[in-house]
Amino acid sequence: MKLYSYFRSSASYRVRIALNLKNLSYETVPVHLLRNGGEQFSPEYRKLNQDALVPVLVDDSRDDAYALTQSLAIIEYLDEVHPMPALLPTSAADRAFVRSLALSIACDIHPVNNLRILRYLVHNLKVSEEDKNAWYRHWCEHGLAALEATLAADNRVGAFCYGDTPTLADCCLVPQVANAQRLDCDLASMPIIMRINETCMDIEAFANAAPANQPDAQ
């Protein structure tokens, strides 16, 4: 398998965690989102993903290999093709719970703070660096606070977001916490999130997926 990835991309980070949890070998193909105006905009890369986003996974172990996009779709594909260890629970209700946690991060928190949004704020709307960072912290803290409340209210939460083994939700949570910490978000009021993050980072699959451990880390 080939994973087209950028070391700081939280969406790529999610997929790296899932691949590692399933002990799947893959080749990292770096796509630098800033160099030369963004390598994701090259005609060659756009053939893989018209949205010019990372990650892209190509499963060349299949005869019908083609480029898979969108991190959550990629992770669910991996979970279906390589079902153990499972990243989603067995019951429909619990799967919906795990997906809701993952989607609250991937669809509500992450998009408004994605690199292309932040660059638009600065380059097109002329927002200052200070105000851009304030924007980031506001929406990240707001979203994580809601997630913390959700976790606090549900007895299915264990060592991880659901139970005592990592799931899709943890694959999404850890990269978002890493981004929040990098931008100096206030996470002091989120003890459950921080406990789960610490538990995850003690696992090799999570630690090895971290941005600093990627071949394109700079």
C-alpha cells in the first residue's frame, strides 16, 4: 500500500494510526502542502485526488487498485478488508456512537481549522497571524469542550473513547489533540480527553504515527 501523506496533516495522521493498529505495511509518499505553492496542486497529484487534499491511499495489493480518499472512508475500508483488530464495535448503536465521536472531530472541529482555511484567512481576508491563531483556538476549544462533555456523560467510555481498545474515534482524537497542543489551546478543562490521549500515546501504533516520526517531518 502507498499512503500519500503530509506529516502535519491530521487527516493523514488518522490513517497512519489505523494502518499501524492493524500492523499493515505501507509506503509513505510525501506530499508537501506548502512547498512550491503546495505539491497537492500538481497535475500528477490531482489525478489521484481532484480535491487536492491528503491523504490518499492506494492499495496496490488489489488487482483493481485505485486511489481512496477521505480519511474516515479509508479507515473504514481498512476495517472491512482487514477486520482485526476491529476499529468499530459490533452493535449498530455502539458503532453509531463511535462514528459520532469521530465525525464531531473530522466534520465539525477540523474543517474550520484546516490549512487551506487558515491560509485563506491570512492571504485573502488579510487576517493577522494573531487573529488567525485566535480563530483556531476558539473553534478547537469549543469543539473539544463539547466532545469532553459527551465523553463525560456516556458510560461506554473506558480507557479509550469507547471501551478498552482503540477505535475509529481514538484515531481521530489523537491528531486533533496534537494540533490543539501545537497551537497552544487551553485543554486544562478536558481531563477525559487528555487521559485518553495519554493512554493512546503509550501505544506504539499511535506514537509511530506522530508527525515528528514521519520521513517528511521538518
